[in-house]
Amino acid sequence: MAREVAESCVDAVVIEMVSAFCDRFYSAEPELAARRIEAIGYQVGHQLVERYTVDCPRFTDHLEAIKFICKDFWSELFKKQIDNLKTNHRGTFVLQDNMFRWITRISPSPVPESKNESPTPSEDNQLAQATSMHLYFPCGIIRGALTNLGIPCAVSADISHRPACK
Amino acid sequence: MIVCVAVVGHQNNPLYLQSFTEADDALKLHHIVHCSLDVIEERVNNPKKSGPTLNETFLGLLYPTENYKVYGYLTNTKVKFILVTTDLEVRDADVRSFFRRFHAAYVDAVSNPFHVPGKKINSKTFAARVSSIVKTFGSGAA
């Protein structure tokens, strides 16, 4: 009995959660806010992976589990699969998603009209920090999912290109 | 007649144990479940490369004791479901469908945000669902 929720509701909940933790609960300590958000993601990932592995055959090794995350798990969460998977065969995996759904709508705050140069480095920095706060939740989800599959790990996220128009 | 069902976590910690007989041999059932954990470990660590059973979640008949049969099922998250039954003729398809429904009930119980992973499952809804699955076991066969 699968029930569905509008994607805008999920977006709204995640955005509000991040801003609540960053601006209201732990406004003075962004590292604590980041850790709480990641912990929430951990529990969500833990429980989600139970649900999504119900009909799958058992994984024989780490690579199978990572492939599951890239394909089935990612498409359940973000309606698409991972675009690129790289590994160094020594325990590090790089998952690349070219259009990560949850940050496609992030934009810099509007610049007042007097400045018409390109954004200064400090504004760029602030935007990068705000975006990275939003990435702690999905990192937590992936870490929870992998830990429940029996693979203790650490997950970190990196943005190479911010959403932009040409 | 299903005598007992059990859910065991990935560190072999018991998460749920329910017996369905009036007799007072709960301890004996605990012991049978505990012994079957060893059989599961052995099956998982030494896979029979010949059979197609390498990746299956359903482990099949673990071992028959004097009057009980024990069936096992292993999920991807290393949680084990164990079923102890006294039926003499049990169809494979019945047990598989039992475990499928049991897995669905387990997933719903674990998705409860108030459930702490690793602790016992205290949900009454889960207990009620398990009882109803147990009641309809085998009656669909006839």
C-alpha cells in the first residue's frame, strides 16, 4: 500500500529543517547543526534501505551494495540514477550526479542594483556554505543506508558546478 | 501449526520472539531459535557454489529436530527471521509467502520513527499483524 507525497512537500520540509537548525537551534555553531542534520539523515537512510531492499537478492560484496545505492535507491529518492561511478578499488567510491534534485533551486540572494560586477568572493563563499548545509542531509541518508547494509563508511559531498544559466 | 517466530538482528541480538503454543516451553523455543542461528551463519559463510542459492534471501529448511522444523530467512540488512513449525508436510511456497508477508510487516514496524534500531520491537500493530499472518499460514494450502 504505497502512499505518495508531493515532491514540493518534501522539498519544503528539507529546506525548513536545514534553515531551522542553522538559524534557530544552533545559530552560533554551524558544525553542531551540520552534525544534527547528518544524524537525522542517518536514521532516515537506515529505515529507508530496509524498505527498499525487500525484494532484492542478497548482495555478495561491497560493489553490489554500492551499485544498488546508485541505481535503485537513488531512483526511489531522486527519480533518476547516478550518472557516474568511480572507484579506486581500495574502498573509495565517487558518485557523481549531474543534476542533484534538492539543490537545483538554490540561487544567490539578489544583488542590490548599485553593484553590477560579478559576485565577490565572499558572497560566493556564503552561497557555498549555505549549499553545503543542504548537502549534509543526503550524506546522512547514504551513510545510514550503507551502514544498515553492513558497510561502515564516511560520506562527504562536493559541488563542482552550482546551478547556473548560460 | 506454527509454534514460534523470531526476529534476530545483525549482531544476533533478539528483536522479537513470539510463541504461539499454550504450553510453557518458551525456554525450549528460545534455545531452538538460538541453535538455528549457528546454522544460518554456517550457510551464509560457506555458500554452496553449485546451487542458485548464493543470493537468495530465503534460506530454506535449516534443520529438522525431533518434532520441529526450522526455516530461516535473511534480509539484505542482515536481519534474520526464524520460523519454527510442527507441521509434517509444509509446502515451500507457503513458507516463502509467509516470510514475504512477515518481511513487509517488519519493514513497517522498523519505519516507525520512535523505534530505536537494535532494540526490541514493542509495537502492538506488529504483534497483531504477525498473529494474523500466522493464523492464515497453511490454511491457504488446502
